[in-house]
Amino acid sequence: MTRQLSPAKSVDPLTVLPVELAEMVLEYITFRNTVNCMRTSRGWRDYIAKLPRLWLHLDLSGARKFVPKSFVAQAVRRSQNRLSKATIHRFEHFDVLKNVAKCCRELADLEFISVPHAMSSTLIDIVRCAPNLQRFVIHPEVSPDTVTRIMHSQPNLKHVAFNTVQSSRHPADFKGPFPALESFSINMVDRSSGFSRTLCSLLQHTTNLRSLTITNASFLLGTLEPFASLPLTSLVLRRVDFFGESLPKFPNSLQTLVFESAYSISLGDFGLGLLRSCLPVLTLLSLAGLDDLEASSLGDFLDQYCSGEPNDPVVELEDAAPLQSLAIRGLLLRPADGLFKDTTGILAQSPRILTPALKSLDISTMPCNDAEIEHLLGYDTGLTSIDLSSTQISGGSIKRLVDKLPKLKIIRADNCIKISGRDAIEYARTKGVTVHCSMDEGRGSRKIRYG
């Protein structure tokens, strides 16, 4: 029976491959699968346990129940105290993590998916005990005081993300400098928190910040001025609002800008504030929550700039980079003007939008129909993905997009009520284009998927 189940030609790969090749192969599997491989046989267990490179990332993200501290201790020993990354989930013994931070001097990346309970002081101690920590991410809710204390305990952090920060009436007190900080992300639970209103004081202590993400926050007059002096290449502002604030002046180095207003606002209300920013290298733009959109406002923002001083002329941008990705959601001032019409379309005015460089376009919820798609196909674009969800397009538009855009790979057309069947979706599939199309028939009803 043994010979039948395991013929002579079958061999254990770990007994044939050189150690270096076996180690390279095993590095492609996840940490959880590495642990499962150790249960194959005693030989596999001993073999894998003696390869330190497989244990440099302690990844507990796939844990289905609470992890015993003995497992973590074994993993650290197998890495020969060379652990460089740790992802913590379903682990209660934070005293062990503090010891791990002390003995693993190469620990540079620490992420918490869950914590057992409020342990802010222990979190701070763990960060403080890791002298070479460069990236710190925490998903569970923390207090604003914990945020500032973590930043102060390890000023050499390069990448920081606080995904849930509690509300507080007290202002932020960041005592810099933070010269190593390159990316910072924070998500406030309450937009009216006093902490969020003074969050931009952090920017005054950063000189090398490249990426900034702020979610669910409010800003007071003048607090956003530090933006202009930072070397940011990516700025994401989601669900934000301004009190007495015109559109902030963004740094010239921006390549990615995501702006989502918490309340409906009009770009036209900013007036000359639209011209304060000079964005010659911007290639990814996402705007949401806007009212009274018109071609002149978007064109002013992308193609012109002015210093803002009295009597200073408005200057046209020359040799500005074309957009590679555009997402825009809002209400048109004059719906009859449409999106892509040659003379009045809101996306047809700026020479930076409908170009061969444009790879991704998201106009979901915008007033788009089959006629608009015909106007779009009159431009030479390099679109590989387009989102037309909640628009008035029909299956005929999907077929025309597939035929006229040779680089197209993905179409999103969820909740498009004029798509009545699968013909267009099956046609796109035969051409190698994936179409995502689902129809939500209302609360409590089934969701019908066409693709």
C-alpha cells in the first residue's frame, strides 16, 4: 500500500533541492502556510525551523484564535532574533512584545490589527524599546494622547498610520522635530474633535514629509498654510471641511491629490483660491462632494495659477504633466453642458485630461449617457479602466467602449438601470475585458449580478 500511494518516482522536494533553492521557494508562501508546512512531517518541521529567513516576518494576521506566547517566542528564536517585521493580531501578551522589541534590534515594521484592551502605555513602551523602528501602523481605536506620545517616543519613525483616533476637546501638542517622517496617515472618529483642528501643527515639525492622509477632520482659517512648504507628492483629504478657509495652497510637488468634502461645496465659491496652487506634475486627481461643477473652475485649478497678491497676473501652466487617473463626483452647474462635449464639457476644457496618458477614469454617479460615451470616444485616450456606475449608459455603450479602446481591461457598471441583459457583458468578455455589473433592487431585495 505504501508503494502504491507513494511510487518510486515520487520524492520529497526538500530532500532534493539545495537549501538555497528550497528557501527561495518557501519564501513565496505566506507565514500561515509556512506554519502549516511544518505539520507535514517531522523532517519538514525540522528543516523549516532551521531557515531563519522564513521567520523574519511574524505575521499573525491570519490567526483564527488567540495566539499563545510560546508560539511567538519560538518564532523569534527561529529567526535568531533577527525579526524585522511583526503584524500582531489576536495576541494578548504585550509584555512578550516588549521583550521582542528589545531583543530584535532589526525590528523596523510593526503593525497592530487588534489589541486586547486599552493598553496605551504598553504600546508606547513597545515603540520606545524598538530603536530601529521605521513603520508603525495601528488599526484599533487609540486616544489623541497616545498618538502624540508615540510620535514623541520614537521621533525617527518614517511611516506612521493611526486608523482610528478618538475624539478629544484638547488640541494636539506635537513637539518636534520629526525629520525622518515621510508618510503620515490619521483617521478621526469625530470631525469636530479639537484634536483634528490643530492637527496641522504637526506639519510645522516635518521637513521630509512625502505622503499625508487625513480622514474625517475639520480645519480652521490659516491652519493649512504649512501644506505649501512641504515636499508632498501625495495628499489625501477625505471627509474634511473648512471653517472660514479658502482652498488651501497645495505644494508644487504634488503628484497625487484626493479631495473629498464632508459637505457639498462649490469650487466656484473659492474664486481666486483655485489659482493659488501650481500643480505642474499632478498625475492623479480625485474630487468628490462638489456642487456647481463647471469647466472653467476645473480648468482654472489645473491650468492656471496666481500668487494671490493684489494685481498679480494669472499665469498659464506650460508643459504640465497630463493626468493619468481622474475620479470626479459632484453636481454640474449646467447639466446640459455635459462631460465631454468639445466646447462646453467639463472634462473637455483642460488639455491635461483627455490625452493618451489617461489610464483610469471614474465618473460614477455623474450625468453620463450613451451620447456622452460617443463624445468620449472622439478623444485619443489610453484608458485601461473606466467606472460608469450609477449612470444612464446602456449595453450599447459597453460594446462601443470595448471596440474603440484597445487597451481597456476593466469596466465598472454597477446600478446602471439601462443595462437590461448579459449580451454586452458576454461580448466584452470575449474581447478580454472584465465588466463588473450588479443591480441593487432596493432594501431587503436580492442583488442581481450580470458579470
